[in-house]
Amino acid sequence: MWLLDKFLSRAISHGRMEVTDHTGKHYSYGPDDWQGAEGMEQGPIKLRLTNAKAAKHIARYPQLGAAEAFMWGWLEIEEPHDLRDMILFVTSNTKRIGDSAIQAQGPLRKAGQKLLAKIDSVNQKAKARKNAEHTYNLTRRLYELFLDEDRQYTMAYYREDNPTQTSLEQAQLDKKAHLAAKLNLKRPEDNGGVPMKVLDIGCGWGGFALYLNKHYDCEVLGVALAPDQIAFCNERAEALGVADKVKFELMDYRDVEGQFDRISSVGLLEHVGTPHYPHFFAHTNKLLTPDGVMVSHCCGRANGPGATDAFTRKYIFPGGYIPALSELVTESEAHGWQVMDVEAMRFHYSYTLEEWYKRTVLHKDEIVELYDEQFYRMWLYYLAGAEQAFRHGTLVNWQLQYVKDREAIPMTREYVHHESERLRAADTPPQWSLDPALKQAAE
């Protein structure tokens, strides 16, 4: 316990935390006047370590160890607080004294972790498909339980000053309008009677591809590597009667051929891996028409290149890496792209993840029945950990607009605002389907 005690003694300077180890011994951290600290209205955060190995495991491997201790039941958070409260509490404290405060590993271990992360980011085709299936081929019902009705598994766009006043459904609809506006699409009647052709790389469950077809009557090819995602996409297209114009294929983007007027990639670059950026930008450049536009939306690092943490690599997104802006711009410029627009979406994902976390908690019993208690705890840790990275850490979302010819877009950026406003006015968000008993509990 001494190593964990040393870390917490240094880290907790705001608020109060109390820890009871497996022997029943009590430890307290934080100032005596903790009652006045923000977030402490319900008293101190109280933790119980139920296993003799817990403290050492957490202290030796902070990012992975704390997650596994919680997953395995070695770490319990006493009510009225929960895992999210604990993670946000600890990270808000470590933010005050610098990120180095949470790094308990020695230089050799940290170097080893960076090397493993670099190796893990090599995603040849077979490995890329395996990684995609690990993440996205989970039971369909799981995603229905915490995502919005359109299954948008990326950042929602909260336009209001108070994000808590905007539903997840509305924010995801606003995200699609914002991205679509940046593509600068034209309907057939404004394009010589010819529908534009769009390639949606990493199409997810098809929501954005179907949205583009609905509003622009364009032809869309969506590609992804998870079989159940593609099956679901095609079911949606058939049900809407647009399967002749919106097609989805189980395909690696590296195998796509042809020419497209627009290319979108939403939540895709995180799975490409830095060793494959040169081919990604070279191949997409080849696929786009000379006067085309490509828009990419991805999670990003605001403080330069880094490495994927061990928990995420092992349990959530194997092969994944969140890029820095410098990595994206350098590689795209080297392969014929001109970057016309960059937008850093700072806190939007933290509010998205907060809502996903709450919906996951509401459906605990069903998720445990679908999988087990350990999976449920793992999923909670993933969502809460990701939220803190976007709320207290240095993660953002990048939206980048690329062209091959600067004349492909209007002179000023006003067209983005005008078009997104038009699109928002054309749609009403669906209501989230929640079981009556859970809806009453949520209210």
C-alpha cells in the first residue's frame, strides 16, 4: 500500500478521498477543509480495496492497473459516488499538478509501453479486420442500449452554451449537419443533373451515409470491416428503399477503386495506425476527383504525438491510435492534399461520453445478462476514462477539410454555417427509446 499511498498523498490536493485497504486499515487524502471543495456536496470519495494485490497492481500500472482492479472487483466505490465520480475526481486533481503526477512507471517501463503501442499500431489488412471485429462486432443490442437512435458512435456536436440542455439525439443530428456542410455537396439539379458520388470510409452503422443521401440525393458507398455493421447498414438501406443508391460493402478502404466527388471518414483515422498514414492519404487522393472535397473527423491530441494507453489497446481499441494534428497535416501535405479548414472540437466528446455512461448504467442488468459483470465494469471504465481525457486531459476532436484544388470550396467559410443551419431546420431528432421503468428512474 505504501506506493499507492505515496501517489495519492501527492496527487489529492483538492477535495477528499478515503481508502480502506483489504485489512480494514483506513487512509485519508486531501485537505481538512474538503467540505468546501467543488463536487464534495455528497461527502468524500470512499474506496475499498478488497484484494491484497489491489494496491500494488494499481500503483505499478496506474492506467491499466486501476481499470483491471475495478473490472475484477478488487476496487469498490462506496455510494453515493460511483466510478465516474472517482475518475473525474482523481484526474481533476492530477491536472492541477501536471500529467507527470500519474506516471508511476520508470523510464524503461514507459519506453517499453511506447514501443508496444507503436507495434500495435501496425494494421495490415488481416489484423485491421480482426481489430474492427473486436470492437464493432459486439452484440447489436449493446450499442442500442447506450447510443442514440442512429447509432452514431462518435462525438456529438453540442451547439448550446449549456450542453446539458441538448439531447444526445439532437447533438448527433447537429454533428451530421456540421460535417455534411463542410463536404459542400450539390444535389443533382445543381450538378448538371448528375448525382454526386460519395465514399464513406468507416461507415459504422450507416447513419451518415443515409443522411447524405436523404439530403443531397447522392450515391454513397460505405465501407467498413465489421460484418455485423455492414449487415445492419444494408438492412437499413433496404428498409428505406434506397439500396440502389446507398451501398455498403465489407471492404478495407485500401481495396476501394473508382472515382468519388466527396470522401468522408468519421471516426476512422483512429484505427488506421500511423505507419499507414502515407498510404491512407495517397490512396484517398487517388480516389477523389480533381475538384473534390474530403472531410475527416477523428479524435485527436492537442499536445503533440503520443502513445495509446495499455488499457485501451488491450480491451477496447486494439491497434488504435489518436493522432496529433501535426501528424495528420504533415502526411496529407506529402501526398498532394491541401488543408483548407481545421476545427478543434474541445469538450463536445466529454458530454457525449457522459451521456453514454449514464445510459449504460441505466441498462446495467441487461448488459450483465448479455455478457457478464466484468464486461459491464470494463465498459464503464472505458467510458468514464475517455470522458476524463476529453474533459481534464488534452484530447480533442479534429475536423479537417482537404482538397486537391482550392477552387473546390467557396471563398469564405460562411457556406458552412448557412448549410448546416438549413440542414438542422429540415430534421427533427428522434426520441431515445427507453424502457418505461428505466425512463421513470432517469427522470
